[in-house]
Amino acid sequence: MLQVGKRAPDFDMPSTKDMKTLKENVKLTDYKGKWLVLFFYPLDFTFVCPTELKAFSDKYEEIKKAGAEVLAVSTDSVYSHRAWINTSEAQGGLGSLNYVLASDITKDVSRDYGVLMEDKGIALRGLFIIDPDGVLQYQVVHSLNIGRSVDETLRVLEALKTGGLCQADWKPGQKPLTV
């Protein structure tokens, strides 16, 4: 059972790491020693999803500077991912991204992370922060209609990295609570 403080479920999925061949998978072990922001989205070529994917891409350097990598996952195929990336924004595509998309075509990873809508065959908007040791430190799941905040994800990542007690509305640069 997925739970914060426990080892994150392993994965091995086709990805857009090599856009030409689409033959390079992405695995949880690829991120060993790094923080990982792993997020699931419902479908390529939709409405809310591209706003999230572009927002994470726009803030990717900040996320990297905070010591983390980003991986986005849907149940679409890597071929759909590539087509979406290669389609211009003006034509309903993503354009280029600064991170990799993974394909959970088998739906196993979405199921393992508890975000699969079995009746629809798509993932809810789940976001997970995994620490450098592969332990799940944060999870949040949104309705299909609501996009996530990259700024809040960055705030939580920085709070987790302090290793301390961070009060409500804690902001990077503030000291954790002392007990």
C-alpha cells in the first residue's frame, strides 16, 4: 500500500528520453540520489494538462536548482507523447519540454501509485515527491478539472529538504520550527 514514509513503488516505463527512437525507458532507480517530482496527468491533447506540463517546464530550472528532477506520466503511449511534443502550441500541442514524459500504457504504475481511474483507464492528477533514497515524502491527488501549483510543489520540496518542522505557510529562507 502506498504511504508517505514508505518506499515508493518501483517503475520501468517507456519514455521520451530519446525522442527519435522512443526506446529508452525511465526507471525509479534512474533518480537514486536525487529528489524526484513525479506527477501523473490524465491525457495528452487535452485542456488542463498542457497548462500543467508547460508550467513545470517553465520552472524546471528552479526545480533542478532545488536538487530535484521532474517526470510526468500518463496512460498514453510514447508515440502520443512524441506527437504532442512535436505539435506546436498554436495547434494544440506542447512544443518542447525541459523534462521527460513517461508512458504508463499498462496502467500498472498509475495503479501502484493509487491514481488510476479503473473505469476510465486514465490517471487522476497525482503528484508525488520522492527523496534521494526512494522514499515517498509527499503525495497529493487532484480532481481532473484542477491543475496543480508548481510554486506550491517547490515550496513543499524545499520544506522537505530542511529535514525540520515547517509551519503552515512556511516559505523557503525561513527557519524551521525549533522545539
